[in-house]
Amino acid sequence: MASLMNTFKFVQKLTANNPAVLRQAARSMAGWNKDYKAGKFPQSDAEREAAAKKYFLLPEEYKPYADNGLGYGDYPELKGGLGIEARDPFYPYDFPELKRNLHETFHAESDLYSEDRWSQPAPPRYANSTYWLGFLGCMAGCLVLYYWLENYRMYRPVAVKQYPGDGRKHYTFETD
């Protein structure tokens, strides 16, 4: 607790003398890296090679998104589809909480491929037609059973209430 208070006093003294230090410290702790900010769409081969080098890709691997006005610029179009959970959990990653290595380029839609999202790492076990046939078979079976057993209702049989000595009063609420 004492070290926390000493740190707080030190920061207070530092910012009292120069308030710009606190603003600059907050600016430098941004959650994104300005080096990865997408530039203009590469027009020449030299620009393509510079963009590939910027994203740590080989020039043969580098293919930017189409220049259709979505704002991706020179950002590389990476293949997607496999989520983070499909990666080897025992590999010694540089950032194990993200299963990512240093200078590994993020996918433009990396929020779709994080571990807290759904992704399909392997093809489904059966074809979609098999799932549909199973669903329709169960529904048809239920429908057939419903119509076949329509005449055989199942309910608790209830008879008319029976009293001993019909027509006689058993209880009166009058006082004598």
C-alpha cells in the first residue's frame, strides 16, 4: 500500500510541474498501433512491395483488398474462416492470450475470429441434406402418431360426484 501511495505522490508531483506529461502518457497508451493503419491503395509495384514489407508479408503473398471505397486501403486481404480456437493451444506464442505471434498481421475482420466468437474449424459431420431429412422425418413421425392416436385420447377418467343418500341434506348451516 505504501508503494502505491508513493507512486501516486510521484505522479502528482510530476504532473504538477509539467501537465503535458500526463496527456502524452495517455496518448501513447492507445489501443491500436498507428504503424498498422491502412495507407492508400498501392498503384505501382514499388508501392505494393513497400506495403507488403509494412505488413511483414512476402510480395508474392501480398494481395490488397479491392479498391471499392470500403476504406481498407493497402491492408492485405488474408484468408479467413478458421477461428483462433483452431490454432495449436500448446505452441509457444509471443502473445498466448491471443494465440498470436509478434508481427503477425491481423485479419481485417479479426473480431469475427476471436475465441469468444463462433467459428467452424472443421467441415460439418454430415451434409445439410442429412440434417434436413432427420428433422423432417421426426416431424412427420410426430404428425403420423398424432393422427393415428387421435381417437385414443389419454386423460384421467372422472365420474359424476357421488353422495350417500341422494336428495337428503347432510349438513345445514342454520342454528336451532
